[in-house]
Amino acid sequence: MFLDLHRHLEGSHSPAALAKVARDFDLRAPLFFDEVTQAFRSEAELAAALTMAGPSDDASVFYRCIVLARQAYVSVAAIRALSVAAFQEAAADTDGFELRISLFSMTRTLLENLGLRWREVPPRAFAEQYARPVLLAVLSARDEVAAATKKPMVVRLGLSRTWESGPHYDALGDVVVEHAGQLVGLDVLGIVPPPDTEPMPEGLVRLLARLRPHLPDLTIHAGEFAGHGSIDRVLELEPRGIGHGVHALESPQTLARLVRDGVTLEVCPTSNRLLIPSALAKLKAAHAGLEPLPALQRCHVHCVLGSDDPTPMGTRFSAELSVAEALGADLRTLEADMRRRWLEMTGTAL
Ligand SMILES: [Zn+2]
């Protein structure tokens, strides 16, 4: 039994789901509709536009795919339809999963697609009138698909280190507290341009401290675009999981600390291959050609497997399992670590 424990909703809108939503909601943006032929784009056309062509150290190549797909966030109903499809497809692809949502960016995009300037929407209205319905749409999609498939599935709330507006994030935090019982925990995410690609804004650290009593299980994307120092920095916040974290392999001290504190790394092999090809090559060269997942396992770091963003990365969780095996990962340990982590974050054994 294997669960996908690092997967993003925004990267899980398949070409098929987007093509259907485009037709159902009459989306006429050029991505979805060809003005010349007056026809909606096919799945194949959408796949070509939304999938990375190959590896690139420039994260903006990946981010462009995410931004394109968000053009379908034209209403709460459209977001719900896309969410139902994403949960159904993840359920078909896995034995269960965690899906993380970037509520701020989803809400901001909805407002932009509605023709509103989000910065001019007061924080409380931003949170109450827009973010809460989006969150409820995602949660109801989860409940619907969980009831139909009987597979374990949980939602984690992502907060972005892009931190566009403290007051808007803080208001969103108030809404999140009210729905904490339906969420499994918090995540820190976000694509930030160099020089500091994994910053921890003070306001974000304060918001995390305020939310942790309600949502104690914290994961943080770190040691992906930045080195092991980024992991050392966020370990001070006592996360239970680190998204990617493969740069821990640069530092015996960081590895020892992850082992000592029982912090789990969420490793996504295809994501690493596509988003950090140069760093990956360096890490492998320093570890006798071994890929991060087996190398981390040999250092006794707990690791779980994730698909990260299946659509832009052109992958599925089932494919990631095959990749993990081909890379020499110990699947027995991987499954044991997955069960351990699920119990830790949900309080229930699989
Ligand atoms: Zn991620």
C-alpha cells in the first residue's frame, strides 16, 4: 500500500479535467478556445501547453504551467469542478493521498479572473467572501470523492513564502482556524526568484505560530532550490516534514539532525529531475551516482514519496513508484515510513 504524500492541487488539474471545465463553463481564453476554428482545445493541445518540455533550472518554466492552468479558476463552481476531478484522478492513481492547496494564490487568481484587483479588496472581504468559499469548495470535493472511493485522503493548507500582503494572509489565517478540523496540517511553499529562493518572511513565521495550536503538523518546502542551510533554518520551527529536502545530502550535520528529530523528507524524483537538474547532478556525483531517495534512505532519514505536480511534470504517482524502484530505493522502508508518517499526521493507522 502506497500513499502519495506530496501532491499539489494546482499541479493536479489534468488536461482532461481542464478541457471538460472549459466546455462546461464556456472558457474562451486562448489557452482553452481556438478563435480561428471556434473550437475548444483538445486534451492533447492542453497537455502540450501545460506540461514541461524537459528539465530546466529556471523554476519560472514550471511556474508558467501552473499559472496557465489557473486561468480556469473563473468561479467557485469551476474551482469545485476542477477539485472533484483532481481528487478523483488522485484516488484512481494511488491507495490514498494528501493534497495541499495554496489558498491565497487560488483566491488571488479567482479575483483576477473576475476582473478585480485583489489588493483593493479589503483583507476581511478577501478572506470571507472569496477564500472561505474556495476552501469549502475544495473540502466538499474531498468529502464527495472520499465517500465514493473509500480511499484515505486529506487536505493540507499551504502558505506561500511569496507573502504578497501580510494583512490578507492574516485574515485568511482567521478563516483557516475555523476549518482546522477538516485540514491535516500546514505547509510552506512558493516559487521565489533568486537570490534567496526559500525565504521565511517574519510575518509568515508569526502566522505559523498563531495557526500551529490549531494545526500542529507542519511541513516546509526546503532544501529544494536552496542548500542545506535552508533546511537547518526551518528545522528551528519544528516541522514534521520537509518538502524535497534533498540538499540535506550536502551536510552530515543536517542529515544527523533529521534522523535525531524523526523529520520525514517528502521526496519527488521526477520533480527533482525536471526542476533542479544541475543540483541533482551535483548531489549524485557526491554520492557515488546514487539518487537522493536511496542515498537518504541509506543515511536512515525517513522518506516518503510524492508526485508533486503531476500535470506540469507529466507524471503520476504510480509512475513515481516505478521510478523509485528503478533508482534503487528500498520500497519496504518507503512503505513503513509512509505508514509512520500517516499515523503521525492523522492519528490513525492505515
Ligand atoms: Zn511541492
